[in-house]
Amino acid sequence: MSEQQLFKVTIDNITIEVPAGTSILEAARKIGGEVAPPAMCFYSKLKGSGGKCRTCLVEVSKGSEKDPRPMPKLVASCRTTVMDGMEVKNITSPKVVDARAGVVEFLLLNHPLDCPICDQAGECHLQDLSYEHGKEGTRYEFQRRKFKKHDLGPYIQLHMTRCIMCFRCVYTADQLTENRVHGVLDRGDHAEIATFIEKSLDNDFIGNVIDVCPVGALTDKTFRFKNRVWFLKPMDAHRDCPKCSGKVTLWNRGEEVFRVTARKDEWGEVEDWICNECRFEKKHSSDWVIEGPREISRHSVISQGHYVHTVTPTETFLAVNDGRAPHLLLDIHTESDVNKPEIELSLINGPAHSNNFNSK
């Protein structure tokens, strides 16, 4: 069996070796940090995803060792594979920074600015993208498109006004369920995610469309307007489920479970798909085996007030006090060699004097 061919690629002056066929985005994620371009439509676990939102545009300043010519235009890193000797610029390219700000402005043309009342606030990828890569204002002067809210079954609500047409939910339903009943209707400015003749999304794994949605277009009806995510404490938990892995994240406030979601990695992608029973019906702590607090990125508002992996500071008092522990309640008679316990200070007439403690 031949060894797998490795290509060297340099992204923002950092060189890494990756297997042939790896996309620029996946190579950048191996480096991590700000080197990895943002992605609103690409999902590594969904075949065919990517190439829709254009937020992952990068500049290829050197094509390869064999053909060092730069690519004439910015390319989508999620759909462009690396070549041996390729050099890529992401945050180090002024062209990329300007183009990404334009893409964010385009995504926000029709997206309503209702973050204060949106259930996705605090964990919205578009919200993070606009703060990190967007501009302060918009040049759009026309009326935004609006849609009515639709209940897609008993558990999911679609607010199409917030949708950015990333198609993640369509790919999820197509690849996880047996019969996909929703998709993209119409074209151009009238395109929308919808069901045919108001069919309900009732498949056992259809709840995963909520987790893959990067904005607040698909929301959990059992959690809507119940609480804010930064007031909840995420806990890893599991149960023996015959349908899925049973590994989830519980969002608690006290002992009450407000919602159940799949566990997500550092890129916001689901680690294991979970079924509707685990997501919507198991809302009691007794239904789960609690593993411990979920580690959330410290940059997220969700992590505020959640002390995960904190280290207790070293006690320095023992070091400066010759190893003796501090005394919270001191007995002056036991601590001093001058005072004597058999002498009651309250019985001495006037202020105490050294003569009162003279052994002679």
C-alpha cells in the first residue's frame, strides 16, 4: 500500500503539511485561530456543502511549486484544494479583508436586525461574523424582504426572514432522513426554504436542522423565548439511546433543563447527530447521566460566569508564615508569652501594666 501524498501549503506565513485533496479551509483549520477563514455554509459532515456564502474567500499568491503564478481572483477556500507549495493569504491580505466586509454587508441586506429578540443571540454565527469582519453601517436603502413564520411540525419553527440561504438544513435533511420534504422554492430574490403544501418535518433526525442553522431561521419551539443562552449552564450528558449516540449538551438553569442540543466542536459543527427523542422529549435531569460542565470558548458570551477548568491559586500564607496556618480566632493568652491565662484582665483596676504580669 502506497503512502499518502502530502502537500506543503503556507497560509498567512505558517507552513503545514496536509494530504492531497484537502481544501484550503480544512488546512487552515488544522492551524487554527484567526488563520482559519469563517464559513457560514460549509459543513465538513455534509457532502456538497460550501461555495454558497463566499465568506471564506482567500487570496492565493502562489499556485504551486510547478506553477507559481498567483490566482487572478479571490477563491472560496472551502471549494479549492491545496497544491504542493501553494501560498495563501487570509487575514494578511487587504483584498480579503475588504471583500469579506462586502460579503457580510451583502448577507445583512435582508437579514433583520432583531438580535435583542432573537433566540439565536449569543450563539449566532452571523452575529459573530458581522462584529469581526463587517462594517459599521449599510448602504442598503430599500425595504427588506419579509416572510411569515411557519411551524414545520410540532417542534420546529421557520422564520424565513432571517435565512441567509446557506442550504445546510436542506443537505442535513437530504442526508440524514429517508424522505426530505423541504427545500428551496422559487429563484433569485424570491427564493426561500419551505415545505411542499405545508408538510411537517417529522423525521426522527430532523431536529438536527436546528443545530446546523447558523442564524435564527430554524428554532426549537420548546425553547423559544424561555431563556437566554448566557443565563444557562451547558452540561455534557449522555443516555442509552437505541436511535443515536445519546451524547448531548444539556442547557440547565438550576435543576431545570431548558433545552437539549448536540455537542459542537470549536468550529460550531455537530460532533454526533442526535434523534428527536433525545432533543425534544428528555427534558429532565433524571433522564441523563451528567458528565460535567461543557467547555465553551472564553470569547463567547455563554462562557461568562461559568468556571470550567479554572485553577485554584496557590496559597502563599503558609510560605510566608513558616508553614503555619492562619488563625482566624486568636486567643491572646495562648499566642503571647507575656500574658498569663490565670490573670483576668477585666478584674484589674485601671489599665493593665507590666507589673501585673511580673512573676515576682
